[in-house]
Amino acid sequence: MFGIPSNVLPLFLAGFVVIIFGLRGFLHHKKVKSPLVLYYAWSGLLFGFSGIFYSLPFALTNSDIVLKITVTIADILYM
């Protein structure tokens, strides 16, 4: 393998779970109409996608350019 960091799998699974949490938040927001639920849904989606962008490229490629681009995208989504 490429020498994959040990935190790739837990971060990928956490990102996937938080994306599901965010999508459920959007569905729940339609029923409740609470702005707090909408904030949690958006933060869940952004954090979930940043976790995916942090973890998945390290498992798939060894290219420095691809890793720099995806980590930059993940940093932007994490903010």
C-alpha cells in the first residue's frame, strides 16, 4: 500500500455518518421549520464532506498534487 495513515478509516466512517445526519436534518427541517435544525444540517453536511475529502484520497492515490488539492478543499469545507 501507500503507507495509509491510521485515521483514514475512522474519519471516512465518521464523515459518512455525519452526512446522513445532515440529510436527516434537512428532512426534519421541513417538518419543524426551526433555524437551529437547519444550522445543524448544514454543519453536518459540510463536516461530513470534509471528512470524506480528508480521508478518501489518502487511501486511493499517492500523488502529491491530488492530495494537496483535496486537503485544501477539505479545509475550506471544515471552516
